[in-house]
Amino acid sequence: MKGRKLLMIPGPIEFEPEVLQALGAPTTSHTAPDFIASFGNSLRMMKKVWECPDGQSFIMAGSGTLAMDMAGANLIEPGDKALVISTGYFGERYAELLKRYGANVSILRSEPGETVSLSVIENALKKDKFKLMTFTHVDTSTGVMVNPKPIGELGRKYDVLTVLDGVCSVAGEEMRQQQWGIDMALTASQKAIGVPPGLALLVASPKAMDAWKNRKTPVGNYYCDWTHWLPIMQAYEEGRPSYFGTPSVNLVAALEVSLKMILAEGMENRVARHKALAKEFREKIREMEFRMMPVNEDISANTLSAIYFPESINASEFMGGMAKSDVIVAPGLLPELKSKYFRVGHMGSVNLSDIVSTIAAIENTINQLKNLP
Amino acid sequence: MKGRKLLMIPGPIEFEPEVLQALGAPTTSHTAPDFIASFGNSLRMMKKVWECPDGQSFIMAGSGTLAMDMAGANLIEPGDKALVISTGYFGERYAELLKRYGANVSILRSEPGETVSLSVIENALKKDKFKLMTFTHVDTSTGVMVNPKPIGELGRKYDVLTVLDGVCSVAGEEMRQQQWGIDMALTASQKAIGVPPGLALLVASPKAMDAWKNRKTPVGNYYCDWTHWLPIMQAYEEGRPSYFGTPSVNLVAALEVSLKMILAEGMENRVARHKALAKEFREKIREMEFRMMPVNEDISANTLSAIYFPESINASEFMGGMAKSDVIVAPGLLPELKSKYFRVGHMGSVNLSDIVSTIAAIENTINQLKNLP
Amino acid sequence: MKGRKLLMIPGPIEFEPEVLQALGAPTTSHTAPDFIASFGNSLRMMKKVWECPDGQSFIMAGSGTLAMDMAGANLIEPGDKALVISTGYFGERYAELLKRYGANVSILRSEPGETVSLSVIENALKKDKFKLMTFTHVDTSTGVMVNPKPIGELGRKYDVLTVLDGVCSVAGEEMRQQQWGIDMALTASQKAIGVPPGLALLVASPKAMDAWKNRKTPVGNYYCDWTHWLPIMQAYEEGRPSYFGTPSVNLVAALEVSLKMILAEGMENRVARHKALAKEFREKIREMEFRMMPVNEDISANTLSAIYFPESINASEFMGGMAKSDVIVAPGLLPELKSKYFRVGHMGSVNLSDIVSTIAAIENTINQLKNLP
Amino acid sequence: MKGRKLLMIPGPIEFEPEVLQALGAPTTSHTAPDFIASFGNSLRMMKKVWECPDGQSFIMAGSGTLAMDMAGANLIEPGDKALVISTGYFGERYAELLKRYGANVSILRSEPGETVSLSVIENALKKDKFKLMTFTHVDTSTGVMVNPKPIGELGRKYDVLTVLDGVCSVAGEEMRQQQWGIDMALTASQKAIGVPPGLALLVASPKAMDAWKNRKTPVGNYYCDWTHWLPIMQAYEEGRPSYFGTPSVNLVAALEVSLKMILAEGMENRVARHKALAKEFREKIREMEFRMMPVNEDISANTLSAIYFPESINASEFMGGMAKSDVIVAPGLLPELKSKYFRVGHMGSVNLSDIVSTIAAIENTINQLKNLP
């Protein structure tokens, strides 16, 4: 048990007490009227948070990787061409994933801390006809944020299904799925959505659903196949129970609570809060002579920060010192740079207290390493 | 919220308060020492509950269907021959699932309430060389229990990978995986394991792991691929964190609590308790002129009961009456017989009070339908 | 921890999960707007449950005995004459308590299982001028229920302050404080009010408040003095915080949840439920050849039962057997009869399942003692 | 519900999640073996936290004021002389309280923010023979800490029963009851003991118990009388249940958890942590040009701080601004100075994050009032 330590990693995060209480409540039947309402409400509220009124929402037991897998399994047929825009670990993962379903994958890679330029993307789209394109809105490994709007527009222009991996962004960063032409936006519960890990969440556009309906080959993954899930989501949204796999009753009840809190705050306010706190955090971090991995403010995520250690700091001593503090941060994730940086999540229920506590814990740890008071 | 109503469906079930409290505790990092210990303990305790000391346990975010999918995805290569022994809904599901991975599936079906005889199974195994054979230990749709021991022995004799679908049996029915020669035994958290839904659980024998290692083709399902999961399970069991997908921290913490309670009771005692209470339930049910779907005691599950309505009872009136009682039961699941029977789960933390409460609620409902006092 | 055992003692009882969740929620400030609302709502709802619209409600940290003490401390001055109508342990306690504050106490005692007749009470009131009269609505030691209505009427007729000890009755038995002329009705949270132990609750009539205001001597008990508590209750009811002692924030939040559930059910329905279940319980108990302590149905409480062991049963063997069952019952409380009877609480959230579970546990225990199957 | 706001008032405080979980667990019987163990353990652990191995501990449902009342009710007989050393609101309260029980009270008052000098106390003790002397270890209204050691020594020298009001100190400040000759040390659960409000706690020395045993008059307060409570505490400490009032089962279970955590940390470490964090807090507060109410460091409490507003700050604007922040602080309590200062609690589970969060919230609020960025 973490006790009162502050969990400032890029997921799971600090959850609202109301969410945890819903999680720990006695489990009801997945066909009970109350639960049907919870599930239906959650599906409807997701479309508001995603800003995709005409989309189809899905809630499944699984991790964020399962949500990624839903796109590969349902939208890729053997031989399909796919373009992966990779800004880190999770772009590479998406490329590997799509290949499993027979995709012919092209990757556009940026250096760590950078993004792929729009002209490079457009060039690729011009040269070749892709069925599907993926990008990582916020890469959890680098803290780099990609602006989804122009990519969605390119997707529309070149008629490519555009998949936004929003595991570390949805409900934390600005994202207007329908307006921006995103065909599928996926996430996991334990990030800015604010629910303990265990739910894969996504909203698919009508165009994405059509692409799936028009497949010529069966979906090669049983659990992920929308054939099983679509009638379930439709039923619960219409207030009827239906069965494919037993839904994660407690997690869905917790999701409903969190989505209500998100909509009560309002997505504009929520994004503004994430921006203001992230900016404050980055400023304070830079004052301590750390360097952010993202090369400029415009591509810095507001949900997490990836921070290079300065030369003067021994990484493992620093992480050891932090482990003794009241604040939990995460190590690097990119294999080649793992020991050169660390990561701090600041999303969901994050507030000013969390930011200053984290800064103070970092300062203290450095002072202890330097034998300062 | 279900309040104090008693949840007597074949999962989710009534959970121990300690399990729900672990679920609702503040989420820690998936790399925190406490959580690493919880995960490792759970993997180790599973092997004790499954009675498979040399097996490899897996814990993944997902429903029971995902656990079924793990076998199909990892053990089947296109063209493999598979034998499905079907005693209901979930046998049919397994056949469909295996086909997705290219299996050439033969099905041996029983009538509802019956099992497939061992001679029929052995004949099939003699006639054809199968790579893999599945059977449903307890079919949640029919309440039929299949004795795993002779099937495991046939599996050994004919060198077939034997997969036990134990979604509705593990931790409730007698199951000695290693001794009986079962190569994979899978379940879901919300059944006799006693944890709210959201975890897919399985233990694979060394032979199953070898079959996977010796595949000639890659696993066609990204999320299910043991390539990703095996190093994670090994790491946590050895006390190190590792990352593929974020584990369901709270559910794993709850799982550890439940497994500890299961082992504290002892599997012998636990199975004996399930048997005694199920027998008591069936006796009382028969006294009310209901008929059990399983045709005899030997093949009646101890974890749930499927019960035919007598002619004198209008099924929908009965279910409506039960909905007003303090006890929640489940409708039929077999599409063709849906309105002819209902189901009662009695597993996990079930005790005598639950049994008598359920019997009383059924009696009362019938009396009300008959306008009796 | 009690796990899933059923708590069927005369308090604490089985609480609604929503109440327990409110109890375990992070504590807020006793001056926070949310808490002020909770406290104010609770005070207002109490007057509805007590049916005393013009009364003054009080909520204090303490046990039911503290609630009894509030009457003695605030309404008795040295030399005052008090009449105690005693139907068991708690009548005797009230007599002793009132003496501490200088009362000149007369007691009218019934035999265990009986009540004091109205004519005896009226005779006493005729012979002497009493300032205050107390009676135990339901005596937790005997399961005897006294009808408050005629006693309230006698109190009015003879101008005596009438104090109803409702520790084991309020929110479970019919009680119309204002209409029936009761001047103070007190209880504890852990009984039919449905909240874990720790709150003393009472509603005082304007006449009771006047009697206190017109005291000639100061209240001799610091903690109980309404001088301290009245402004606090008035402030919270008006939406302002105020301070005497820190209120039990979590218990008050839980109380608000429980009172809402009580009013949502409706007091008429709630009393009817208690009556029907208690009748069912008594019938089943008598079928087993037990004898109830209350000598007839009219004076049998609906919130608990006190049950004599038949000759054929060894009391300590029976209690030992019950301790191994799933149901927790209470031993006798009257010192002189302690080993001759036991007690079962059936109040608050009690439902049919609880009744049949308790009956079944008792039957089983007896059968085991008799070596029956 | 407070959500994730930080509760930094002088009680209730931020509680450890484990404590809240114990509080919300299903209530068991007050005579169940588990509960008997919890109660007994708590009584024993209190003597360790209080450092009074030969003392008698008491746990009762009630607020801190009830704990104060226990001394007055049990140790004072009409006409007894009592000396109250008052450093604020709670000294005045103790004087008033003792008078209720017939004490002849002399008060030694300090100015707000100061203490009464030892020579003044000794002079008073020389001049007159007092039965009992009280002092407030930390006065919650002023943040002034009195050193108990020399007062305990004076108590011994002049043979006076010395009562330490430790509501805001026990388990946060250094206190060695037995060694320092304190005859009764009392507190409330919601302060440094770390349990939601509702329990009055105290440890009495053998000398205090003897004084009560040798009373010539009965205790004039029924609920507080040790005659009722002593056998209960002795029984639970010996592992037997006993009944006077129903104990607050859930709060006692939570108390056991908190006391275990306190002893696991160790009282030396715990006091050192409180000192270090309080010092840090005061330094940062002074840097912002606030002035502490205690006139010097030696008499500054480590559990809370009372802070004067500078002239430049409008108190109600400041409190309004803080109410919008993530941190909850308390207003002044001394009636005459109420609007001139505010109070911050920093005790129990307090850590560095809490301190820096509070400082940041105060800074931000001031900047907003001054229209600074």
C-alpha cells in the first residue's frame, strides 16, 4: 500500500477518493438495472469527453495495449498499408502490433524529444496510398505531444483512417475527435481518465466502423473482434444488458464517477488546468538546471514530463533518493536512454499541491545528494 | 449499487469484504515494492490453488474470454487440428475461437444437461491426431460438470495438449492440474477465485509452454502473445518489475487477498464446502418440484445450478418476482432454452446463509405467483 | 473482521454498504460547506424520522448511554421527583442515572417479559407529582416493547416530562413523538438508525427545552449541558459552523446517508417491514419449541427477540455451536437470567434473507447438538 | 466530500488510508474475538505511546471535551481546590469545566502567545494546597506549547494531581507521562493520534486512580464515572468482553491500525518528524512576513501553528482565497483575536509534501490578493 505517498508517475495516478469508493463498493450483477445505467452513461459520456458525438464508444476489460490492439485487429487486413508516425516507445509498439495483422508498415521516426514534421508526413501520404495511419498524441516515453489537428486534416485529405493513441492524453490534452477528423481515439483508464488500471477505452468514427464492416477477411483476433463487442455496447447504451464477456463491473462503476467529475469540471477548464500546472512544473524544473526531453514548449505534453538528468547528478542515486521521499516518480522508458532521464506524470486529479510537492521532493533529493541542508 | 441484496449468479458473486477493501485502496505504482510482492505472491499462490507446481501462471487485464483466447492465440497455428468437447455455450464459443487462429476444429457435442462419454472422446482421439483438445470443466450455461481426470489421462495417452476451461470451476471444484495432466487451466477473477471481474488467469504446463516456444508461425494476436507476457510474469515472480501493459494494480492487490484466504481455508476444505452446499441446494430445489438441467448428481456442478422451470411456473413472472426479492439470480443462457430455465451461482465465499436465503426467496416468489401466503 | 458472517445482535447490526462507504471516506473539516450541509440535513431528517416537527434534534459523539445521560443531566435538578417504568436492564440503569443528578426516583418494575400496566402507572402519577417519567420503548435485555402512545397521554394528563428511551426502537418501531406527547426520545446510531456505533441522538420537545431553560441550578455535567450543544445544533441547522467539541465528521456523514435511505423507504413501510419480519421470525422460533421472553405478541418488539432456551438445550453448547455458524447472535443480558436465554437483533437493513439465515443457523446448531443430520 | 483537498487544520487531519479502510470495514460485534483483541491491543499500545507503562488507559465514545470532562468528573469533589494554567481557549474551558464539579478554581493566565512562568506556578502551589492542576500541553487556539516536564515535577513536589490536556499534542509532541509525573494525559482521536473524530482517550496514573477510589462523594456525572468504565477497560485488556455502553467498534478498529503505525514509526522518530516539519513550516511562514503567535521557538507547538496576518493582508479576503485553493486551513479561535490570525495543523501523517503544499497555497493566495502573477 502506498499510504499517503504521492503517485506522480505517468499512470496509474492519484485518483479521486470518490472513484476509489465506487471501485470498492459491493459488486452488482452485470445485468442489474443500476449497472446497465452506469455502463450506458459511461459510453455516452465518453463521446462528450472525446468530443465525438457521432462516434461509437467501447469499454473493455484490458490494458491500454488492448485498446491499441483493437485498431490493429479490426481495421487491418493482411496486405494493408499502414503509416506509423513514431515519437517514441509507443510508436514502435504500434508498428510491431500492426504487422501482426498483416499490415505493410512504413514508419516515420523522430529523434527522442522531437516530432515528425507535417511535410514529411504529407510527403509519405502523397507517395503511397495508406489505409491507416497512427500517431501517439502524447508519447509516455518521451513526454512529446503531437498536435492531432493537422494530422487529422491530412488523414481526411488523403482518405486515410487516422488512429490517435491517446493513452497518455485523453481527458488531459485538447482533443476534438470529430472536428479534427480522427477516426479512432483510444486510451486506458489509469491515465487522465482517472480510474485504476484495467479498462481499455476507445471511440471510433462512423468511417472507422464502416472500414471494419467492409472487411473482406475475418478479424484474426477473437477477443478484440468488434463483431462481439458492438452489440454489447449498443445494448447497454440502449439500456439493455447483453453478454459477450463479463464487464469489469466495479471498474465501470468507477469510470462513471470519474467521467461525471470530468464533465462537471468541463473539458475546457480541465485542459486549461493541465496546461497551467504543466507549465509551472516545467519552469520550476528548468530553474533546477534540468533539461526537458521535448525540445520546445509547443511539443511538450501537459500530462507528463520526461526530464534529462544534468551531468552533475548520478541517476541511480537520484532515483534511490526519490524512493525515500513522499513522492513517487517514474524512471525512463526508452531502452537506449533509460538511465539518462526520468518521468513525472501530472494529469487527472493533479493540482498545485501535487506540483509543488514534487518539485520540493526533487529539490530535497538533489540537496541530499550534494550534502546541502 | 446492489445494497444488501445477495448476488447469487454464476459470477460476479458475493466477495469477501477484505477483497473489496483491497480493491478500493489507493492505487500504488506497478513498480512499487509492495505491488511487486503482491503480483509475485499471486502468481505463486495460483500454482498452489491450481495444484500445478511446475506450471507458469499468467495474470492479465481482461475477461474470462481473454483467458480462453490465450490458448487459441498461443497454442494454435493455422491448420492445426483441435478437438472441442462441448457441454454448452462455452464449448461452442471455444470452437469458434480456435477457428479464428486457423484451427481445423472437430466438435463432440452433448445434449444440454449431459456430457460427452469418454469412449466417444477416445474414439475421436484414436481416429485423428489432434494438437489440442478443450473441454469446459463446468459449463456456466448448463451447470454440467465434466470430470477432468480421465480427460487429462486421455490427453496424455494420445499426446494432445489438454485445455481446461475452468472459468466456472477453478477454486471451487476439485482440480489437480499437474497430477491429472492438464496443460492449461484458465479462469476469470469474478468466479470461485473471489475477485471482482477484470482479470484473466491461467496456469500453463511446461508442455504447453514448449508447444508455444516451438511454433513455426508468429502468434497472430498481439495482446495475447506470451512473448510479451512471459518475461513480465517471470520478472514479478522473481521480485523485479517489468512492463508490457500496466497491470490492474487494484485488482491484483485484491487477488492476493483472495488467494491468501483460499489457501488459508485449504483447497480440500474449500471443495468440500462447495460440494456440501451445492448438494443441500439441489435437494431443496428438487423438493420444490424443480428439475435440474444436469441429468444426474455426478455431473452436477458444485459452483452453480441450472434449473428448469416446472410447467406450472411462468418463467418471466418468476424472474420478475425474484427481481423484487433480496436475492439476485441469473436467467438461462443457452439461446434455444433461455426461457425454460434459470441459474444460481453458489461459489467462492458462499455459505449456508446464502443457500437458505436463496431457497427462501425462490419459495416466496412461487408462493406469491400462486397467491399463497 | 467479521467477513461475510451475518451480524444479528441487537446492535451493532448489518449496515448498508453505502453507509459504510460514507464512513470510510476521507474526513473533511467540521466547518467545510459539505459537512455543514450533512450535519444540518441530518438534524432536519431526524425530526422527520422521530415525527417531531417542532422538536430540537441533537447529535453528539457518544454511546446510547450518553443520550440517556442528556435527559438526566439537563432535565433533573436536585430533589426532583422522577418515575422510572422499568421493563428490564435499561430501566434499572435509568433509575440509577437519574439519582446521580439528585432525583428522587420511584420505580415501577415488571417481571422479565412483561410490562407495567397503565393503571399502575396512572396510580403512581396520581399519588405523587413527578417532574419526569422515563420508559424503555424496547428493552434490549428482554425484547419487551411498551406502547408509547398511552404513556405519552398520561404524561400530558399529569404534566410530567415523558422521556422515551428508544435506543432499540427509533427508526424500527412506530413512534410519533409529537402526536403522542413524548418530550424526549433518544437513541444510538448503531441500532435501527443503521450507522456504526459512536453517535448519541435525541429529539427534545419545546416543553423539554423549556424545562431545561427554567432550571434554577446549573447543569452538573459539563459535557452533557445543552448550554453548549444547543447553539451548535442551531448553527448547523442554519447552515453555519460552530464549535463546542469536534463533531464525529465521518459518523455524521454516514448518518446522513442512512437517514436519507430511511426516509426514502418511508417510516410506514419501514415499520411494516420490521413487523412482518419479526412476526415471521417469532413464528419460526416457536416452531422449534423455543419460548419468547415477552409473554405475548402485543408486547413483543419488532427490532429484537429475547428467546428462552428449552430445557433440552444446553445454553453454552448452543452458543458455542452458533459461534461456528455464519450468523452472530447475542447472549442474554439480564444478570439473573443470563444463561437462560439469548437475543437476536432484527432491525435496520434487515431483510427476509437475514431472517431465514438466522433460523437455519439455529436449526443447524440444534441438530448438531442432537447429533441429527 | 473533500476530494483531494489537503486538510491542514488542527484536527481532523489527513488520515492514513489504512486507517480509513479499517473505519469503513463491516462492523463486527463488540463481543467478537477479533474486536476484543483490537480493543485490548489499543489499550496496551496507548500506554506505550503515552509512555506510561503503569497507567490505566481508557477509550470512550466522545469528543476531546469528554476526555477533559473525565478528569473533572472523576477527580474533583465539591470544594476541592484546582489550579488551571491557561495558555488560551482550552485553559479557560478547563476552568469552567472544573467549576461544574464544585472545584474552587484558581487560574494562572498568560497573554496570547506566551506561557505562564514556572516561578508563577510554583508560587501559586506554595501559597495554597491544590488537589489538582491542569495545563494545556499545546493550546489549539494559540499554537503555544508548554513544557510538561517541569510542571510534572512541580506536581510531584507539591503533591498535586497533574492533568495534561494533550488533545493537540499526544503522539505528536514529546510526552513521557510516567517519567515526568503526569497523573492524567488525555486526547482525542482526530489529532496526532490519526483517527477520525469520535473517541476520547486518556491514560491515568495509579495516583490518579487512587484519588478517584478514595472519593468521599459519588461521581456526579453518570456517563463519565470510572465506576462504569474501569471494569470494561480491564476486561477488554484481559481478553474478555464486557458491557457498559456499546464501544465505537469501527473507530476502535481504526485506532488499532493507527497506533500500530505510530509504534512502527517509533515515538522518537515521530516527534523528530513533527519537529523538523514544523520548523520548516515556521521558517517559510516567516519569510512571507507573517508573525507567529507564540513569542518564541521554544514555546511553539510542533503540531499546529497560529499565525498573525500582517497589516497588509485583509483576513477575510485571505480566508476566502484559501477556500478556493487545494489546502484547507482553519480560522482563529480566540474570540478576541479571531480575525487577526489563522491556524494550520501539521500533525499525525503530515509529511514534507503537506508543508510545501500549504506554503504554496498561502503564497499563491497572497499573490492573488496583491494581483501578482
